[in-house]
Amino acid sequence: MEHMMRYGDFLRNAIAAAALAALSFAADAQPGKVMRVFSCEVHGRAVYGDTLPKECYGRAWVEKRNGIVVHREDAPPTPEESARRRELARQQEEARKEALKKKRQDEALLERYASLEALVQHRDHEIAGLDKSIGALRAEEEKLSARRKSLDDEQAALGGKPVSPDLRKAIGYADEELARARAAIERKVNERDSLRQRFDADHRQYLEITSSKPAPKKN
């Protein structure tokens, strides 16, 4: 059985070669005529024709003119290959967008700060302003804490007697004021931390940009 299959392949290839030889002979018989030969491979056997054979549709094929390759057509991609190509194209587009975004960020940073020293000075100025605000809020918190303690002392001085409505109201108001002051301090501290992180990132980015630039030529 295997011997018969091998013989069948041999016979088919021999027929294809004979067809090609016939085409060549026809071209040789008519000098000046252009011989066009289309060929492809179908299940391991070569298929030829002076026009593209139907067996070559959807496959890789070659066109030759007088024995010289003038066109190659690749086989259509498989579904897996198409999926890989789409993923590669997606990754390339993401990389392109990311590179464009970074370029714009770099340009904006260089426009914002004329030098690294200017960046550091601006950072120190902004943080100093926040430190000043935090200091004022902490001073206010101390005053409110002292006020709250005095109300506690006033309540303790009653010796277990009923607390008056005015004192109860004053204690509740003092607690609200103290809570607001502490929340304001927390917000300012978080703002300062975020500012430092942003300036640290800007500092690293600025160094990266300027270090990658070629040094100016000396006259």
C-alpha cells in the first residue's frame, strides 16, 4: 500500500514536470513569446499552469515569466496567525501611544522649568507654604484641645452633679471644632505628601530627559 502511494506521488510529480516542460517547449518554439507559468504546491505535489490553477486558490503561489520569478503570493494567514498579528498590532499601537504621551509630558516639563534648579526651588517654595499652613492648623488644634480640656475640668468640678445644657452644648461644639481642625491637618499633610511624590517624579523625569540629551558642542 505504501509503495503504491509513493508511486502515485511520483507519477503526479512526473505529470506536473511534463506539463512544465511542454510549456517551456512551446515558448522555445515561438521566439520572443513570453512564457508565463504559475505554480503552487498542493499536499506535497507541484501544480503548474499558464494561468493560476484553481488548486492554487487560497494557497501560496509563484508566477514566473521566462523562468524568472515576477510575483510571489503568500498563503492567507490561519486564524491563529491572524490573532497573533492583531495582538502584535495592538501592542505596537499601545507602545506608540505611550511613547507619544511620554514625549508630550517631557516637553511640558521642560517648558515648566527652565532648569533643574528652578524645579527644586519651586518644590521647596510649595512645600514651605504647606508646612506653614500645617503649622497654623496645629496651633489652632492646640488651642481647641486646651479649650476642650478646660470644659472637661469644668465638668469634673461639678462632682457628679448634672451638667447644664450650656456646658453640654459647649462640649459638643468643642468636639466638632476639634474634629474639623484635625481633618484639615490630615488633608494638608496628605497634600504635602502628594506634592513631594509628584516633585520627586518630576525630578527623576527631568534628570532622565537632560541626561539623554547630547552635550552642547564647545567652540
